[in-house]
Amino acid sequence: MPDFAYDRLRRFPDVEANNLQAHDATDLLLVERAFALVEETGLSGSEIAVIGDEYGAITLAFTDAGFTGIRVHQDLATGRRALANNAQALELTGFASHELDASLLDGAKLVLLQLPKSLAELEEITDAVARWAAADVTLVAGGRVKHMTLAQNEVLGRSFAEVQPQRAERKSRLIIARGPRPVPDQPPYPQRAEHPDPSTGSGAGLTLVAHGGAFAANRIDIGTRVLLEVLSDSAGSQLLRTAPIPAGNADAPASEAQSSGVMRGEHVVDLGCGTGALATYYALRHPEARITATDRSAAAVASARATMVANGIQGRVTVTHDDAGSELADASADLILLNPPFHLGASIHAGAATRLFEASARLLRPGGELLTVYNSALGYRAELGRIIGPTEQLRRTPKFTVTRSIRR
């Protein structure tokens, strides 16, 4: 197998730290098995598709070996940018990025997959491979043993007649699937669900549509529900403040700060929008607002766009696939709604939330507001006060806290 300089790969622009690497043992196992299969079958690069290549380790190992026409799908915008950055740094070409659709898989005879965390995402991917790849396709999926379950074999078995788990190596394991089964007329995703008005618990509320890789699927997760309850408070009286910010007092209560008036925000950003629940709820109640919903996950973005259509507001909400709102102008937002993640892949890491707090500071105009919901145990209030400005607690449940921060 050709050598490849994995140690030269970077995660940038994703979070970088000593305990976060741009490749793992699963990448190496997938590449090793793929090269053996290619040597055995004589496949060309155009017959190979890669799914879930976090920072480009699999794709670039092949292009470095001279293969061209590799098709790759990465869910995260940060992963796509990291692949492009790594390819530029290593002076490699020969691949093209695709969404999870027929253009990615048409005619593919070898599909390499880093197993996703959720079974729903795996189901959508395996259905896509069985639906669009060549009839004699081989799917080689891999993951870290500690994150793998028998349920993944069951999901693979719904789309493939032959599923063969391999012996674990270097704390990773491969699963080889062959023989695509007939697929139903319609893919299993996206899926939709109707939700009542969170302010009353009844009546017409909002419709959520979710692809397999979207966080919380078509449900409203607990944290988002708490923030929706705050947004639905009577006339937003709790959120409207008019007093000036005390000079030089970053820790002053946000109730004393000059605010844009949350319920009257002209440009509202749902940062890390997921399926778009917050953006949808706000748009349905504030038709005058200009709203941007953005997420780094392609599955989330596809879900949010479908959610806007399902609620009839697609002309009023712009949904973008972006990294922490990087394509939005500085000081362009009056209000940001944020339910930050606390995982980076399978790792718990505060860096994910910090990046979104820093992005919010850049995006908010002076006096603009950030409404954040987070797990109370994480204690983000002090960090929000340092990065954004005066911060107060609006609501606290046994598990979640909602804060309001005013941009200095």
C-alpha cells in the first residue's frame, strides 16, 4: 500500500487541540482494505465513493496514490473546508464533493464509509448506496469499536443481503456489505412531524422535517423547547429592555443594558439551526423579521430547508450551509438564537460552544442580543459575559438554562 503523510493533515477550520486528531485508526483500516480491493478488482477512481471522511484522510490517501475522479460526501462544512485546505497544502487534486444523492453514488462499485453516530443517518446512507450505486457494489464501513453496536449490523442488513463484520484491529472494526436489496419507492428520509404551539401545548404550532443525520430527528429537543417557551412569553415583556449599558461594567445585569428588543429583531440568526425549529417559530410569529438559519451540517441544512417549505415560509428564511455563520457580515444581526452543541464528533469538548459564542460576538451589532440555551451543568454564563457582554439568566429548569447576553 502506498505511504501517505497522515500526520500532515489538519482539522482547521474545525476546533484543533492536542487530543483532537485529523485522522484515526479507522481511516487507516478503510484505506488499507480499499487498496486491497482495488488491486484485486482493478477499480478506477471514478468507481469509488467516500462518505463521512471527516478531514480528508481517506480521499487524499487515494488521490496521493494517483487516483482521480474520487467522489466524496462530508456532512460538515468544517470537514469540507478542511479537505480543501489539506488538499491545497499537499498539492493534491482528483476528487469532487457531492451531496448524499445519485450524483455521489451512480455507478460506484466501492463505497467507503466512516460509520455515523446515529442509526437514522446510517439508514439513510445505506438506503442511498443500495438505491443508486452499482448492483455489484461493495460497501466497506468502519468505526471505533467502543462506538459500534449490533444495531448497526441490523441497519446494514436491511439494505444488503450480505453483512460481514471483520476482526477488530487497533480498536477499530470494519463491516463489509454486499448484495444490495430492492429499495422502496421512496427513501426512508426525510421524515416530518407536527408539533403543537409550545406556548399552549395545543393548537397549530410548527412542522419539523428531518433527514437521518439531523440532531433530534423531527422532534423538538428539550433545550430548544425551553428556549421556545421563553420566546413565547407574553409579548416578550421579559425580553424588552431600554436602559443604557452601564459604562465599563461587563458584569452588569443584562436587564440594565441597551437592547434591540428581542421580539422586534430586524435580522435574526438561528445559529446552528438544526432542523430549523427556532427560526420557524420566530418567522411564524414575526412576519416582518428577516431571518437566516445556518448550520455546519448538510443534513441539518437540508432538513431546515424542508421545514421552511412545510411551514410555508421558505421565501422569508434563508438557510445556509456554513461554519459558525462565517459567510454573514460582521455586526449584521440584531438577535441570535443559539442552542450550542457540547460534542465534537464522539468527544465532549467545550470548544464547539466557544466558537459559536465568538461567532455571535462578531455577528451581533452593538446592543444586539444573544439568547442561549445550554445544559445548566456547563455553566456558560461567565464565558458569555466575557465574550459577548452583560448576561442574565431568563429561565432555569432542572436541566437547562436560558440566558440573554447584550453585545457591548
